[in-house]
Amino acid sequence: MPSELSAYDTALDKAVESALEETQHPDPLSEFVAVERRLRELDNETDALKKRRVALEQRLLDEWADKGQQSANIAGFTVYITTDFFCNKRSGVAMPDVCRLLENSGLGNMVSPAYNAQSLKAWVKEHEGEGTIPEDLAAVLQWDTVPRLRARKA
């Protein structure tokens, strides 16, 4: 098993080295664009592989359920069934209603006042330019802009 993983790691290292060699350019802007292009290719490949994995996972879960199988060893991997537990509020139920019911059930320790960071960011961005952020609120918040280099396909 360790030799199989080592061979996989070596192949991965070679692929990364090859990708880096392909992106070596005389000027940083060309290299940035080449790296950006390669990252997008890898993202697309990753998305396709994840979709394929989901389909294979469902197929294997169905097959294993029919056989009563729980795990398998192949190519240095142990593939096994595990379960994840999820709990969310039902669709259409208001968050304050859930919070009130939790508090009424003695579960108030699960409830905390909070704010939506994305909504706050949008509100501050809009009002900061107008100079209409209340002073007491401005005293407990911080904001700034950070320049970032991005690329898009021309």
C-alpha cells in the first residue's frame, strides 16, 4: 500500500512540476495569465470529477445496499460507508420562530444574536460613500478596500 501511494504522490509531483514549467514566462503578467488559465482548467476538471464521483457514489451505495456490503479495499484505498447527520430549520419557517421555540424548550444556549456579514458589508459599502453610517456603529466596525489582481477571459 505505501508503494502505491508513493507512486501516486510521485506522479502528482511530476504533474505539478510540469505545470509550473509550462507557466514560466519572461514577464510576470504573462506568467500570471498562464497560471490563471491553468487554474481555471483544473477547476473545470475538478468540477467534472466531483460530478462523476457523486454519480459513482450513488451507484455504489445502491449496489452495496443490495449486497449488504459495508466496505472494500482497492488500489491502496479502503472505501467504506459512513453517515452524516444534518439538522436545519424547515423551508418556510422563520428563524425568529425557531429561536423562540428553542428558548422555550430550554435550549436558549443555542441561540445568539448575530448579523449577516455579507449584508453588513453591502450596507456599509453603500453608506460609507454617502457618509451616513451612524457614529456609534462606525466605532465598532472596521472596513477597508484591498486591491487584488484578477483576470477574465477576453
